[in-house]
Amino acid sequence: QSMSRKGNCHDNAVIENFFGLMKSEFLYHKDFESIEHFKQELSAFMEKYNNRRIKSKLRMSPVQFRDKYQATA
């Protein structure tokens, strides 16, 4: 399903890239005992993805990048 208006494929590329990473780094490597276990693991993955995982293009985590450039704006 499209994540933006019709004809705006550039927005879709970002979210499709994220979902691809999430599947390859998280979903395909774990077995979940229950829905609650899945939710806990997903929360842990999202915390790691946003706060500790260094993006090579940014050379910092997404949260560090946001904080750095919001402070200067």
C-alpha cells in the first residue's frame, strides 16, 4: 500500500527501505512466543534503530541527527 499521495514515489522509497531493513535485521531472525513477546522485541528494535544504530550516511543515530539540527534551527 502506498504511504503517500499518488505519483509521489520518493516518499514511498524511504518507508519501503525501512521496512526492508526491519524485516532483514529483525523479523527474519527471531521466533516469537506470543504477540506480547513480539511487541517487546519490536520496541527494543525500534529503540536500538533510533538511538544506537549509526547510519553511515549521517555518521550518527537518527535521534542524534535530529537533536543536533533542531538545536541550530
